[in-house]
Amino acid sequence: MGAAMTRINDLRGKEQAFSSVARRFPQAEFTIRRLMRMSEDFYDLCGELAEAEHALAQVLQSVKQPEEREREWQELINCLVVEIGEALAEHGRRKPGPGSPD
């Protein structure tokens, strides 16, 4: 049961990571899914974005958190979005090779 539960959590995490990026880059959903499968670094960026958005939501719900924490999470989110956007743009500039699904 432990392995099955881990897989469910992995799938949920993957979908949350995808959703976080797809909300910001809806025109690139296919590319996002492909890059998440092909690049562990890109997948990690997407996961970090989902985690940062979750953390920001927690900060916003807490009246005890200072505004500085909110700014820190928002800055991280902004940086991740720029980095993901650059990766998507770079991937879009590449010409597909023979036999590529592109």
C-alpha cells in the first residue's frame, strides 16, 4: 500500500506542478507536459512553482505572518515564472529532429 500511496502522491504532485505552470502559460500546455516528461530540471522548476504558490497562499491566510514573507514568496514565484517562460521559449525555438512529434 505504501508504494501505491506514493504513486498517487507523485501523480497529484505532477498535476499540481503542471496546473501551476499551465495557468500562467495556457498556450503552451502541450509543451509543458512534454518538457515535464523530458527534463527533470524543468519538472523541478514546475514543482517549485507549485510549492511556492502553496506557501504564499498559506502566508496570505495567516494574520500572524509579516508582509515581508509575502514579498519573499512572491519574488520567488516571479523568478520561477521567468525561468519557466525562458525554458518554454527556448524549447519553442528549437527545430524538431527527424521522427520528433513536433
